[in-house]
Amino acid sequence: MNEWAGFFLGILALASVVQCAFLVIAALSLRTTANRVDALCEKFDAEIKPTLEDLRKGAANLRAISESGREQAVRVEAALSNTLANIETTIEGVRAMVAKPLSTITELSALWGGLRSGFEAYRASEPRRRTSPSAPRRSEDSDEHLFIG
């Protein structure tokens, strides 16, 4: 049994050496992988962080532009409401200026209609004289007998 114990003890030692070699290789591999991960993290910090900072600055600029746009919109709205008020005032002034002469024209039209109605009434009340060419004139109809002379 001693021979077999030495044989198994040798296999155990060899297995331990192989296992130790695999562990050394795994540790070295992990070390290179860790170095690569560190390099990747440094590259990320070097390239991405400035980009993120630029994005933050861009967002701040967009926020400022948005606030400026809101202020400009308020100003434009105030200017438009002021302009509309001025236009309404001007329209009312023009209406008043146009309505005044139109009322005068209406009054003149009414006066003309009244005069025309008066002339028509005068003509209607005036006795009509018949002057027909077929009827001979008599001397009594003329006013010549009233004159002395």
C-alpha cells in the first residue's frame, strides 16, 4: 500500500501544481483584463465626460433661449394688442368722419325730397288751363277788354 499511497500522493501533487498553474494563468489574464477595463474607463472619462459637459451647457443654452423666446412672445403679444387697439381707435375715427358727411347728405336728401314734394303739391293745386289748338279763343276769355287805352 505504500507504493500506491506514494503514487496517489504524486498525482495529488501534480494536480496541485497544475491547479496552481491554472490559477496563475487566470490571475494574469484577470490582470490584463483589469488593465483593459481601466484603459476603457479612462477613455470613457476622457471622451464622454467632456461631451456630457457640452450637453449640459447646450441644455442650459436652450433653457436660456426658451426663456428669451417667452419674453419675446410676451413683448410681441403686448405690441400686437397695442396695435389692434390703435387700429380699432382709427377705425372708429374713420367711421365718425364718414358718418358725419353721410348724415349731412341724408339731411340734404331729405330737404330735396321735401322741396320736390312741395313743388309737386304746388303744381297739383294750381288750376290747369286748357289750351287746345282745336278750340277757338273768344274775346271774352282774353284780358284785353280790361285795358283802357
